[in-house]
Amino acid sequence: MSFAVVTQGTWIAGIATPVIRYAGDDLPGTQGSPRSSALTTEAAMSFTPSPLIAEPIWDMLGSRMPRGVLGLSDPDVHLIDGRWVMFIGGFSATFRNRLYRARLPVGAEPGHAGWMLDRHPITPDPPKGSWDAGGMHTPSYVPPHKGRDARIYYAGRASARHYGEGSAYAIGVLTRGVRGEWLRRDVPALAGWPGRASVLEPLVVAVESGYRMWFLATPHEVAPGEQPDFELHVADSVDGIEWEPARRFATTEEGFFDNAVYRTPQGWEMMLARGTNLHGTTPYPSQGLWLMRATRPSPDRADWSVPQRLLDTDVAGIPSWMGRGVCGPSVVPWSDGRRVVFLTGTHDIGPWWQAARFRMVHSRRLPVTSPYFLATGAIDVSI
């Protein structure tokens, strides 16, 4: 059984919350740009107090997980050939991190309902011993650009460990084969460096000069009891394969984990998240969503407005599935100022027995044993 929670009159960071609704099927507007696609930096944002209504699309503790997968995270939504498509990372029933595709029926508008996940991943597992043999995460699709075919960037894990010291990530790219299949490369497109050995959470957009990538640089994925050491960096490439040296875009103190960059009718926006408190560490940086604007998808931080908070997931009444924060935003902007934000949340739930009790109430099945429980959903933000 699915659930929805409503918070009444929540106020966030000293300002009223924006209009945030569950993304349903009644959204009017024009075709939107995806996560990988701002008004001027001086433009003001208006907010209207509104309840938060939330229900995930797929939930590790719900009843909506497709057959063959245990969890899904980091959605990347695009309009491709007139049909809404979501690329997403998944943890298979055979305990492999893979990349999947889901689609809406032709003519359906993007929201929570109607997504159909393909049974098989978009590309075979990497070979044993390869740089990404541990798993493939966080897809970022880029449409055909300057005569080059579409490609999908992703975070590849070399280690068996998912987090903590010893975990290691680099960024790779899938390109199209002669039959349209997605092909991985034997070497990563971007690797870490001393002090920040892991790079992950790629977000790539096509720009006039070629390709621009924002990504997370960190010593390793945060482990239980640790505080995050996250920096966002940005790099450019002419061909999307060979990348220029990266520069820092957001500091450790800001703590942003990943982002979405997308065109709107007025310019460009960037939505940022802090990566969720996966392990329930206390204390921990506050979680939610932030927004910046610019006139172009600039790699220079000075060209972007000051981040403004859109969502605080630490307040009372937030649905459990995003209670420890959200990450992996993918945004479809509408001409009327609304943004459909697809994202992944971490359940605010304790030991496995608590998760088991929660799931038995809602879906009458025991959950898989996991150190944390994820859900992917959509919210509707009016700006």
C-alpha cells in the first residue's frame, strides 16, 4: 500500500516554502528540459506557503519495486523522440549495481504515474577486474550534439566497498554502437586525484564549446559516523571524451553532493542537493534542495546567484522516504514556472527490524537486508 503525508503550514529557512506538490498527471505546460540540459542572478524568487504532498514512484520499503531490482536511485529524465525516458541506477536482485531505463507511455506527461522499467539493464556488466567492475551508478544522458551521437556518463566503482575508506569511484561514458546499443569504454573519462581519489555524480550538459561536466570530488563515499567532505567541481571537453583540468565550483563548507542544470524560458537554473544522511549520523549537515540561477550554464561560480533553499527535509512531518534527505535531482521545467523534480530520498528509519515492521504494514512483505533504504519519487515546485 502506498502512502502520502501532508505537512500543514511548514516554513523553511525563514521564508515560506515554495509550492511543492506530488507530481501527478495533471501538469499543463510545454515540453521541458531534463536534468542534463536561470533567470538573471538579480531576479527574485517568489514563494507561496503550501503543504508538501509526497509519494515515491519506487520505494525499497513499499510495494512498487519492479521485478528483478531491489532498489532504484538517481533518476535522469529526458524527452527523447517525443517520449519521456528515465535513465536510473539500480541494485539488481543478483546484487549488482546496473544502469536501467524506464519510459512513460507515448503522450504521457512526466510525473509519478505510468513509468515502466525495462527488464534488462541498458548495457552488460563490466568485466571482472575492470575500473568499473564494482558497479555502475548515477547516469547522465546527453543528446546528440555537434554531429556526435548521444552518450551516457556514469559513476563507475572499482571497489567492492560502496562507501568508506577503500571505496573508489571514477566517471565513465557509454557511447552508441552501430546497432544503437550502449557500449562502455575500457578506461574512465575522468578519475580522481590525491586527496580526492573518488569522483562521481556526473552531470553533463552540451554547450557551444562541446561538453561541460559538474561532478562530486571526495576522498571516498561517506561512511557511518563520518562527516561528509564533498566538493563540486566542473570541467570542459571539446569531444566529451578528453577533459580539461577541473576547477572547484562549490566548497566543502557548502556540502553539495550533486546537482541538476537545465534551461528555462528565462535562462538557466541549477538545483543542488547534499546527498542525504545515508547512515543516520548525528550530528549531520541539514538536508534538502537549493536553487541558483544564471543567464548561461557557466562554469564560473560568480555567474550564478546565491543558493536559495527550496526544501528542508529535516523539518517535522516530512515523509519518511525523504526524511534523511534527497539527492540526484532531475528537473523538468514548465513554462508556467513549475518544476517537476525527480529525486531519490533516504528513509528516516532505524534498524532493519523497524524497516521490516514499516514494510509489513504497507506492503505485507519483509524488506531486503540493507544499511539504508532508498526511494525515488517526484515533487512539483512552483517558483
